[in-house]
Amino acid sequence: MTKSPRRRCKICREWFNPRFPNEWWCSPEHGTEYALMLRQKEMLKQEQQRKKEAQQERRHHQIRKLEVKPLSYFHSKAQAAFNQFIRIRDAEQPCISCGRHHEGKYDAGHYRTRGASPATRYDETNCHKQCVPCNQHLSGNIENYTPNLIERIGQEAFDVLMGPHPVKKWTREELEELAARYRKKTRELIKQREQQ
Ligand SMILES: [Zn+2]
Ligand SMILES: [Zn+2]
């Protein structure tokens, strides 16, 4: 039997002459230590694997949860992100209908309602900062909204907004994408203004 070449102990890094091909330690003590080290490594690996599996399981669970949600859930998420953007975009503007700069609450008021014109519910020309009294108590205060809207977006954009529009069928993916896009636009707008 040929003598194995010298190797370094895995624990103390000293050179030694192994007696067996699988001996990687210079002494029984370092042999024990090395075995413990390997075991700890193995346990750590298993722990990481368990964590990864648990994370994947949670992700699949979330996807399943979204799969059973109705389309209206995705619309409300998208509309919230879109409306938030409109309020931030128009932060310096008065109410589109009554022209007041008042201290009260503001909505994102649609000119063409979501019910009557679903195709324009995420159209930026169709939605502007509006005070709560005009939006909620005067049904949008449309007679004043109309001239102010034309002044703000121009006659041409107004005519485009008035349509006709092809029927739009939204998918969950489109709505999720739209919500993410508007959250990003809002963040970018806030950041841009902070830098001014
Ligand atoms: Zn050693
Ligand atoms: Zn108003």
C-alpha cells in the first residue's frame, strides 16, 4: 500500500500524514471537531432548504388567493392607484368644478362616470382633483366641470375623451400592471417635486 501524500488538517491547518483516504484531521480531537463542523453545515443547509420551501409555499398560496379574487378586486386596486396619482398630479390645482382652493378633502373626480363610460375610467384626461362637495354632493358639478375641463385639456383632447371608445375588457394582469405603473408614476412625481 502506497503512503498517502501529506495533507493539511481541516481544523488547525497543520500538515499530517493520513492513515486513511478519508482522514482529514490531524488528531482524534480535530476529527471530532471536523465531524461536528460538517454536521452543523449540513443542518444549516437543511434549514435554508426548509426556509426556501416555506417561502415558495407562501408565494403559491398568495397566487392561489389572488386567483380566486373577482375582477372587481383588481379594478379597485387599480382605481385606487390611479386616483392617488391624479390627486398628486393636481395637488396645486383648485377643484376642477368650482375652482376653489379650500382646506377640505379632495377626490379624484371622473368627468365621464365609470359606470357610463368604463373605457375611460383610467384615462388621465377624464379624471381631475375635485372637492368632495362637488364630487359627492353635486354629482360631479358637471355643468361647471365641462368648461373648466375643456380649458385645462383643450378642445381636441376633450373630443377624443367624448369618444366613441371601443369596448375595453380588462384582464387581471392588465389591472395589476396598471396599478403598479401608477404607483410608480406617483412615486416619481413626488420625488421630482422634492428635488425642485
Ligand atoms: Zn488539527
Ligand atoms: Zn368643487
